Amino acid sequence: MLKKYFSDKFLEAGCDEAGRGCYAGPVFAAAVILPNQFFHPLLNDSKQVSAKHRNVLRPFIESHAVGFAVASVQPAEIDEINILEASIKAMHLALDALPIQPNLLLIDGNRFRPFREIPHHCIIRGDSLYASIAAASILAKTYRDEYMIQLHEEFPQYNWKKNKGYGTQEHRNSIELFGLCKHHRSSFNISPKKLPDLK
């Protein structure tokens, strides 16, 4: 059972990212403020929820949240500032876009930089513990998947509609055949000559 809040004394925003480990495409982040009474039986860490159920959850979260926002950082900037900094920047952009400012932030994972002097807690596996972080993980994942499906139309040879830019064997084989495109993260050392074998 997901916890509804960290403290009922604060207006909390949960924040999570999607696509941090991908070979291609942006990193996305979402920030979500939920009402204390929010509940949906399917809500969980997005990695534990099927695509079908994520697509059920997304409009439910959006229609019931006190506020939500989704933001992204593109591959060129990821290559420039590194994926950790890009992930944190995406979270900051999402938080900055919220229609109402929270006074406590719940961040999935163990790395973050302060945002507007708002207190925050980094929570390892927070997306499986707190409803607001789980909701953020659902939005970040569904928005990113939708974006990668759109990119697939431009570069179908990488089959991003299926692998969403992750380093699957199929994606790696496509890189070997076709090389990298403008949506790949060159700083990830994924050029055909540098791809390690997957065991």
C-alpha cells in the first residue's frame, strides 16, 4: 500500500524521472501534487505497471491532481551536462511549471539539488512507497513513451516504438547497422565500435 503523504502538514509534490538510462531520446521528469484522499488501485511504480494500466492511470492522475507538470531535457544537453545533471534539471523544470508551489518535495532516488529553498527528501525507491512519486513516475514514463513513438516515425530503423530508446539487443543491433542519429546520446559511448557485448 502506497503512503498518501510524508507529512499531512505540508503541500507535497512527488517528483520522478524517466529515461535516464536510455541510449536515445530526452530524459523526462514529472512533478505531481495529489490531494490527501487520492487513491487508485492500479497506482504503483511505473516499472511495475503494464503499459495498458499506465495509460489508464495517466488521465486519472491528471484529472484528480491538485497540480502536475512534465518537462524534458534533450540529448544534446544531456551530452553537455551529463545525465545526472540533466535528470535534476528536468525535475527542476517540472517543479517550476507546477500551477501551485508546494512546500515539501519528495524526490525519487538519492541525488537532487535544492529547488527554491523548498525542503526536500530523497527517497530510494520512492516510486514504490509514496503515491505522489508513483504518480510522477507514471506521467514521466507515459509522456516519454509517447514522445519516443513519435520519434519512431522519423527513424523507424531503431524501432523506438517498441524499445523506447533503451539499450535492448535489437536497438544495439540497429546502431551497429545504421550508426547513431541526432537523437542518440553520444556521451554514452554507444558508437558501434564501443558497444560492449550483452551477456
